[in-house]
Amino acid sequence: MARVGGNGKGAATLHVGIIGLGGGASDMIPAFVQHPHMQLVAAADIDPGQLEKFQGEFDAETYQRAEDLCANPQVDVVYIATPNQYHTAHALLALEQGKHVLVEKPMTLTLEDADVMIAAAARQGVQLLVNVKHSFDPYIVKIREIVQSGELGRLRMLHYWYFSDWLYRPRTAEELDPSLGGGVTWRQGPHQFDIVRTIAGGVVRSVRAMTGMWDEHRPVVGCHAAYLEFEDGTAATAVYSGYDHFNSRELTFGVGTAQPAAPSSAYAQARRTLWQLGGGEAETALKRAQRYGGRRRAAGAAPRRSAGWVLGGPLIVTFDKGDVRLTPGSLRVYGDEDQWEIPISTETDGRHGIVNQLYEAVVNGRQPFADGRWGKATVEVLLAVLASARERREVFLAHQVPLTHATVG
């Protein structure tokens, strides 16, 4: 097992290595940096330019082969942020070297691969966590607390609808290849379904869904609409469209003193930019600019607010005694006789939450909720959405786990 270093102040320091310096890693790096007991010490990527930027920022070891990073005895934890199809292979490289692992969502593309990863972590006696960062957002944590407290009665249903320009932002080849975990359901579904599962307690009984592939020039799933029934009877709908028409931020940020909807001049900007680029190498170049050190991202900058994703679409949660919705800076509760606000701190976001849970799991042995079993259960939901849409039937699930096996906060 990888050793955990001391910092001379009574608290252990985790030394972190990163495999894959793409956009996901760029968003997570500031949260690692801001944790008082974590240190970035290594990175691996196939792009020498990215490695040079990382080495200059952190004076860290860099590698072009993932296996070389995993063999570094100074690395305690490996954060895997490579494309979906590589998650299993890279996780196994790290786990077999006795490293703790935080892997990006989705954990894998098959249930069988999830089982292999879970078994490897158990065999080596190390922690395996999945980066479901938005489920750790203070908004979601507070809603879950309301569910558990019973202060509004029993949770009955929740609806999360998200409309964006996802399909027309610069994309890599694998992001547009269904066989490699491309498309809205594989790429954005883990966020959405993890949030829904976190609020409702985790155990989905069945799924009925549809998906759409409506642009021959982007032949991948661009939307889904799913109905989830939980074992306790709670119902949920999850809708996501990435077709760059309506933007659901109009229903969330355009409220009161909140940030207004985008000006008309910005409408369909993603589509226009893509048409101007003409795809191919120009699109790839723009996507590369969004990786670590690119002009839109900087390692030393504060993380973009996780709530930016969480608030990207309306989330309405219904209880016996009221409804709850998200607003910038608060939860708004609509009770039997009155309405009130519950302030939500903006000091930290979901990225800090998952990093804290990683630290607590590795150093203090605290059971994480976002472990391999939870990650596998989310993969099962994703596969069920796609199967239900393809076969036009209700799909029953068999590998769900309750949130009660650990806590969120």
C-alpha cells in the first residue's frame, strides 16, 4: 500500500498523481491545491505540452505513460481523468500498485469492469472512489439532510430538467462515439442521475426512458428523458437536452436578483462557433485549448462554482409538507402555510466535498458513499436508460446500493 506522508504538524499529507490533464482535471486541480493536506506530485498525459505546463506549475514528476506514474512510490492517490474507455485500465494500473484511486465519472462502461475494479481495491486494501462531485454540492447535501430529518415529511418525487448546448461545444472523437462512452447520457447523465440518487437514497427499482440522436452531423445521443421509480415508491424524472436551443438557465438564474439569462446575441453561440470552425482539426484545437493550462483554464484559479452545473436546470423536490427548489445562494421552501429561504454557503462546492471525502477515507478510514459500489450502481442506471430507450420497455435494476451505507457530508 502507498505510504501516507506527514507534514510535521500532526496531520497526514496525501501525495496525489493525476492521469489525464484534460478539462476534468483542470476543474479538480484547484480543489486539490486548496486542501491543506494534499499535494500534487505527479502527472501523466500523452501531450508533452500539457506535462510541461503542469511541471512548471507544481515542480512535479511527469510521465507520458500511466504505468510509470503508478509505479512512483511517492504517489499515495491516483486521480484518473482520462477518457471514459480508459478508466478501467488506468484504475487497475493504480490499484495493483497499492494506490488509492479517485476515478472520474462514469466509473466504467460495463458492470463487469466495475466488478473487476471493486475486487482489485478490496484485494489491495485501498480506497476506490468515483468523482460524483456535484452530489457533494452544498445544495444537494442540504436537500439530503431535509430528507433524512423528516422535517417536511416523506420525500415523494423530484424532477431535474437540464437544457444546454453540450452537443455543439468542441468535442473529441471519443465524446461523439457511443461505443466509447460518448453522448449526453454517458457524459452528463452521471451527474444528473447521481444527484437524483443521492437525494432519494440510492436504490432505483426501475427505469423507463427515451434517448434522441437528431443531428446526423453529431451522430451520438444528444438527449434523454427518464422516469425512475425508487424501491420506496419515490418517483423521479431526469431530462437532459444538449441540442443548443432552449437553455434551462432561464428558469434558474433569471429569477429576482440572480444572474439574468444570456443576451440574445449569445443565443446559439455554440452552434455558430462550430459551423465557423468546420469541425475536424479546428474543433480538436479548440477542445485542446480547454485542457489544463489552456486559455479558459488555469491551475491556480479558484474552481468554477460547482453550483454552476447544479443550478443549470430546475430541480424541484416534493415532500408531504412542501416543495423545495434551488435558487442562487439558497433553497426556497414552499410549505403548507408559508415560504422561506435556507441560505447555502458559497465558500466551498462539490469539488471540495469529494476531495474531503477522499482524504477522510484514506487517512481516517471513514467509509465513503461515493465508492465503487455506488459508482457501479450509477453505471447500471446509465445502461438501463440506454437499454430502455433502445428496447422501449421498463428495465428493472439489480445492483443498486442505499446511501445509508455511508454519509454524504
